[in-house]
Amino acid sequence: MPGMVVQACPRPDGGIDPRVGFTASRKVGNAVLRNRARRRLKALVETMLPEQGMDGTDYVLIARQATPERNFADLRQDLETALKRLSRTERSRA
């Protein structure tokens, strides 16, 4: 099971730079675990989105129960896979 869910939508304001939002519900765990999950997702996005993100896109990363404890390399692979799938979907729509 992947450590996150990634959603993408073209920016309605026509902006070029990708924007990112993070969410972690109580299903992830207590406040400490939710904050850890968000910090880990933010660290991934800082390194990967400039290279692999699509311009003019809003992203939302949703933490799952596995996110706070999942191996960081596995989380990185999950995000990379999600971004590739989203870019393929977006290209097929164009």
C-alpha cells in the first residue's frame, strides 16, 4: 500500500509554478504522527517537485497511516510513481 495519495489539478489562475498542499487526517494518528507525516511529505516535495512536477499544476498530498513510519526511500518511490502517472494522464488529455 502506498504511503500517500497524490492529487493534481491545473491551476485555475493560470500560474506557472506548481503549488502544493498537505493534509493528514486523524486516521494517520495523533498530532505528533500527523505532523511527522506532513514534514516527511514536505521534505520529499522540496527535492522532487522542481524536477518532476508539472508547471501550472496544483498538487495535494494526502498522508496515510503508513506515512510517518514508512521507509523514506519507499515514500520517495511512491511519490515518483504518482507524479509519473499524473503526467501521463495529463499528456493524454492534451
